[in-house]
Amino acid sequence: MGMIAWVAVVGVLAVGCSGGASLQTATFDNNTPLTVIDVIDGEAMRASFEGEGKLGDVSGPIRPVSIAPTRANGLLIADMETRGILRIDGTNTVMASSVGPYVSRFNTRTAPRFVRTDLAGNVYAVDGTNEEIYVYDQDLVAITNITPPYRALGLPQGQLTGLAFGGYGEMYVADRLNSRVYRFDASGVQIGDFGSEEAPWARLNRPAGIACDDYDGSVYVCDLGERRIVAYDNTGALLRTFGQADLREPVAVAIDRSGHVFVADYSRRAILVYSREGEYLGLIDGPRLGFSEFGSPTDVAIRHGILHIADLDNQRIIKVRYARQADESGNEEPTAE
């Protein structure tokens, strides 16, 4: 694969609340407060880029379809409008981008569908039609690409719809078309797959988002076709299924260190919250956060007790603080992450 440098661009993101949101506190259950602390607006992002002359003929707002925290308290954004990836720092300043006059891995007909980082901070991305995973360094300079073992397993080209990393650097990739999850070791060598050979009631049916639990290394998969979450141990043995009574279109999942499982449900226009054992805890939606409009979420991510929500329909990223308690100095600190 040719090495393509993604040149860094710098600009400041304007941040504000849109859709009638107020920075208010609500709860998703009786004990866990929710506070909207930031809204990164796609139109403001585009405007700031235009000032730098980096977007060429792109006229629409940034449309975040997938997000991932970085090691330096920043955020990666897979953007459907520019068909590239943006990296912002903790002050919402754009530090790197694949868009504008620079060469993008994603062509004019496709856009990145998810973005994730490994334990070293490298960036992994894939589009909606390509069968490969593209790997970049923290500055979005291409390193390599990874192809799941379709031919070795006698499978047709897949459609990759989710990716997650375990605590030892192992990587899990969801293949929606072939209804299975591939497992790679920390060096990128494929060492197994699961989800297709279980009992009929536990087989995956069009898996989407995927996340790993740092607590025990278990893997949680959004089983889109069956409208549920399927949890496996790190070898692929089935642990449990849950969410069938509540979920309609689960597309992304994130797990914090306290065992909260956040599931983005595209059709319900909400984030549903469960325990790691599958107990339903509550709901996060627009009205609870003070928004007059709340689009269909396409991704969720967690860092330091902050829930990040990709609101594609409204071209924004919503940051929600939850589960806070006072430390010894009297200051409030996150209890999760």
C-alpha cells in the first residue's frame, strides 16, 4: 500500500448549543445525573475550516458519523461531508485532517463509516464499501492496511461495520455481511472468528458496533438483525444476550469502567443504558438533555466520565457528563473512566 501523508491543518472550532439545548442536568435513572457540557456544531466547524481555505468546494456542515477519543484528550471524527477524518485536541482545535487539497483514502463516492484508536494511539478507519481497514499514525499519516481473511475462510468480501480493541491490544472487527466477528492479535495477525458457529439462537445476524469491556475482556456486539446485544468472552464463547425488549436498531456500543453499557439506537433516537450483566438502567434522549431536536445517534464514545454522542442528523457532537461525585477537596470528579 502506498504511503500517503495527511497534512495537518490548524483551526479553531466554534462551539455552541443548537436545537434549543441548554446546559442542564437530567438523569437516565434515579441516581445518575447527566449534564450537557459541550456541543460541537458541524456548521461552525465548516465555517472555521473555510477561513483556513481547507475544504475546497465543500459547502455543507461537518457530519460526524463516528467518533473516538484520542490519548491526548482530543477527538477523532469520521466525517461524511468531507469524506475524511478530522482530529481535534482538548480545546476543539483542529490538529489534523484528510480533507481539502490533501489526498484522502476515501474517494468521492464513499465516506468513512467508523474510526477507532489502538492502545498506542494509532488510528483505524474504514468506509462503507471497502473491505480493508486503514491504519494511520496520530498525525493521520498512512502506516498500513489490514484485510480480514475472507478468502482463507471461504467468504465473500465483507462489509466492516465495527471495530474495538481489548486490554492487551487485540482487535475485534465486526463484519455485517458475513455475520461474524474477526479477532486479531496485537500485531495484526488474524487468530480467530466467532458469532457464526454458535447455537441458532446465539448466532450473529448483521453485527454492527462492537466494544470491549476492560473489566474482564468480554466483547459486546450490536446484533442489528436480532435487535439485541450479544456478549462473548475474549475467545468467542457466548456469555449472554440482552436488550431484545428495548432495542430497535442498535448501531454502536460503549462500555465504561463502572460497567455501564451505552447503546446508540438509531431508530429510537436515543442512547439506552444497561449494566454489563444486561440489566436495563435507563434512557438518554433529546428531551432529557434539553434538546428540542435529537437526531438518530450513529456512534458513542466514553472518556473520563464524559459520554460523546455523534448526532449525524443534526451535524453535531454532544458531550454529556455523567456519574459525578465530590472528591476530598469538594470538587466534582467523574466516577467512571
